[in-house]
Amino acid sequence: MNESERTVLLITHTGRSEARDAARKVAHWLSVAGIGVRMLAPEVELDRLEVGEPGSWIVPEDRHAVEGCELVVVLGGDGTLLRGAELARMADIPLLGVNLGRVGFLAEAELEDLHEVVERIVDQRYEVEERMTLDVQVTAGGRLVGQTWALNEASVEKRSRERMLEVLVEVDGRPLSRWGCDGVICATPTGSTAYAFSAGGPIVWPGVEALLLVPISAHALFARPLVAAPSSMLAINVQDGAVVEHLAGVSMDASAGTTEEFEQGHGHEGSGVLWCDGRRTLQLPAGSRIEVRRGERAVRLARLHQAPFTDRLVAKFALPVEGWRAIR
């Protein structure tokens, strides 16, 4: 059987009953409207979804899953949406999130809006905006050991709870400061409401193009969140002082979303860990250098509403605005 002319990829938060129910409804409504629905094989197996709709297909979770799709629809929280972004970004396909989590800053709709979401997909009544990403490169001993990307943030964190991480931070090839800290976050404006926000960083409107650098519990007088130009290069040098005796190869394949850790020899005590969007990780022995730049490929988000970002902040954080009156 051939797929429909119009096809979407449906990604769900596995293990949640509301996600399973929502997936069944979306698959049914879209199929009735003549739009084909692809579902990822691991999710169907884990959630025991019964994909009985004539316009539904089960596909492997790889880069081919999105080929020919017009949209990636995600049912879940920001974590599930970040997983969907790995696939959508590869094919330059818009991503539409329906929030089933707590905050869901990246999502465009809530569970109660599900039927309206499907109607907007069927009628193609949505706008698409691009969000900047980060390209991350790791070197050690003068050679490349890993590279990947992030939509929200790339964070360099200490590996051992009982030890500080010593880092030397650079901006545009010039040294800025050396810190003993729990870590350093490099974030996009999209990620400013995520981990960077929890670490005391500023909230940056999505329309602003900038790179954020936020120290985590730095033991220093000058350790403030910084906002750099989108053309800047941020570098974090792990300055632990330990000696790295051996480095084996590493592969961080951004297209496949996979990571293989490189092996560490003696002297790894006090080393750090690189996390990208909380999904892709790499061990960092002393002497590692992490360079963060604006990503060459953006993530495209489908938008159903053109509400101001201020309203999104108020709604998501339940900010007190009682008594405000519009200026007339």
C-alpha cells in the first residue's frame, strides 16, 4: 500500500496513558482527513499502540523516518519535543508540539486543544519560525574527539559531586576568566527558559539572536551571566590539571543523534561531562576544549498562535498580573 500524498510523523511520550490516547485520536482524525501518519517502531512497541488506521505506518527510528513528511507532531513535554527535534532538524521539517508535560515552553498547544491542532494541520493553517541552534565541537590533545549540536543548551558540568570543575572561559578567542564551578551553560534564546534560567540566566525573547553563557555556582567574584553576539565563539577549557594518558576515538553523530563515549586513561579525576539538550553526552577529561558557535542549521517550529512571548511567559510561569489594565 502506498502512503498518502500528505504525511506527518507522530512522536509520543512513551509510557504515559494520556499520550497513548492522544496518539490514537490524532492518528484516527488525520487518517480520516486523508493524511498519512507515521509512528516510530520503538514507541509503538513500548506503548503497545494498535495502529489500525488505513493511513498509518510504523517506521524505524532513524533519519529516514521523516523523509517526505510535511510535519513532525510531538505529543509530550519539552523532553519529547527535543527528541523530535533531532529527527525534524535533519530533514528541515517543521516541528509542532502538543504539551503533555508541566511547563512545555516549546509546545504550541495543550492537550485540550488536540482537535483544533488536527484541524489546523489538515488546513495547513500554521506559521513556521526558525530557532537558532548551537554547533558544539570538542577537542583534546590537539585533535577532534566529538561534535554535536543543541537547540536549548550545551552544558559543561563537573563529574564528581565532591570536586569543583576548573574551567577557563574564552569569548571570541580571548580569555575572559577562570572559574572553579559546578559547570558552565552555553544556551540559545530558546534555551534561556530551560536549564540556563534555573542557573540564574536571563530570559531572552526568541526574536533576539544571541549566545548565552551562564556559570553554575561559580566560586568567583566575576561570574555573571553573559549575552554575546550570535557571531561569537564561546570556548570552555577544562583546566583540572590532571594528565590524560590516552584518548580513543569518539563519534558524536548529530545526524543520527547518537553518542559514543571516548575511553579515558589514568588521571581522569575531576574531569567534566558535556550535555547537549540533556540527551547527548560526552565525558571530558582535563585538557578538553569545548567550542560553541551558532548552529549552521536551525530548527523550524510550527506556530498556531501569534501571541506575544510575554503572554507565554505569564501563562507558563503563572506570573501575577492581576490589576493590569491595557493602555488605551
